[in-house]
Amino acid sequence: MSKFYTLLNDHLFKKIFTEERYLKILLLNLFDVKTNNLKLLNPELVISNKNEKVGIVDLLLEIDNEYAILELQNINKHNFENRLIYYSSGIIYNHCLKRTEDYSKLKAIKVYTIMNYSLLNKKIHNIVNLTVNGIKFTNKLQYRIFDLTKVDISNKKSKYYEIVNMFKTDDLKKLKQIISKEELKEILITMEKYNQEESEWRKMEDIYNMMMNEKEDYSAAYEDGVTTGFNKGISQGLRYGISQGEKQNSQKIIKNMLAEHLDINLISKCTNLSIEEIKALK
């Protein structure tokens, strides 16, 4: 391994936490959610509107008869708040109430988000509700955001010390010294196993390279849009902001991901390309 990939890697994150026992550990350690009734649903939510917008959630769950979305967000795309509303609205429409049911039967939904950049500039664990004049509008919808950037990964007294290091520390030897909890040791062993499998590691590598290109793309596009004051700067930056050489390299990476049979919806999420554009490359 030239690089050890941590839980921040989108591919590895899904590989690990589609295991129910690991998912329970994550929810308990980061969000203090303890459940014996956990169901992993289809992690893809496809929603169509007049622009044929597609919404893809990382993990769609049912926790104690409530629906939940679990999202890992590494890069500030400057639209994440709107995407959270879009995702949760889609779940409510598709899952939380049957067509003939009374509105009193509407099921609650929570959105759990693990952020690797500062969004609210407040604290490690943030709870966001819809409010009117400081009064909670509804108990049916809640956003819970865990900010990885607010945790001091060197503070051994922190309750999040071990679990957050599994996201932030890419030195396997150091990680093995940090992790002492038996349930987290098991996850670490599984992480190491995937890192040592060449095909899995290459998928993680492709995701990493694509995210790095995407990060440069979004950053340049947003700054240009703010500086000039025109939406044109943002829209053109998002679509054409990377150089031709980087675009060719991105296309090569996408083709490698397709050759490794990586899910097209996952590639679409990581690259911001449409399903149709990716199929055209295929």
C-alpha cells in the first residue's frame, strides 16, 4: 500500500458500514444512537423532477420505525444544505406516508451527516430543526451533523478520540496503537483487509483521485463566481473548471472505475457527471 485509506474514503465507508454490526457501532459512537431494530434499505434514492435531478444518499436506514439518511461529506460543494433538504424531502415523499394514509401517520425522519469541513462553526455535534420564531416547527424532521474538524485527534480524553482517528489518521501503525476498544479493533482489521485487496484498494484510489480533482474544480468555480458576481462564473466553473489535461485524466479514472464494476450512481455522485455522461464514457 502506497497509501492507507481511512473511513473518509467514500468507497471504504460504504464497504464497512453496510455491515449492520459496524453501522450500529458508528451510530452509537458518533451520534449516541442505540438501536436493536436497524434495517439497511436500498442506499440509492432516485428522484425525478422537471430537470431529471437525481438524488443519491450514502445509506438509507430504518431505525426503530423511523427513516434515516446517513451521509459522509468530505468536500464543501457550497450546496450541501440544499441537498440535505432535497434528500430528506425525497425520503418523506417515497417512504414516510402511503398514498391513502392520513397525515397523522407520517413517519419521522432523521438525517445523520458526518462532515469533514466546518459548516456551522459551532461544536462537534449539532442538531438542526425547522423553527419559527425560535419554536420548533415539527418533530418529524431533524438534521444531526457530526463535525470531524472540531475533534482534537490528539486528545486521548475525548470520547471521540478513537473513532475519529479512524477517519482522520492514515498511518496504519499509529492507528493500531490508538485503537483499544474491541469493537473498533474489528472495524480496523476490516479496513486493513480492504486496503490490502488490490481491486478494492484501486477503487478507493480512484475515488480519492476523483475527489481531489473535484475539490479543485468546485473551489475555483465558487471563488470565481463570488468575485465576478455572476452565476455564469459558477456554472461554467462547475462544468468546465478543470483543465483539459485534468479532464482527460478524470475520464481515464472514470473508465478505470467502470472497468472495476464500480456502481455508476456512486461514480456520478463523486464526479458530478450525469448517469448519461458516464454511460457514454462506458
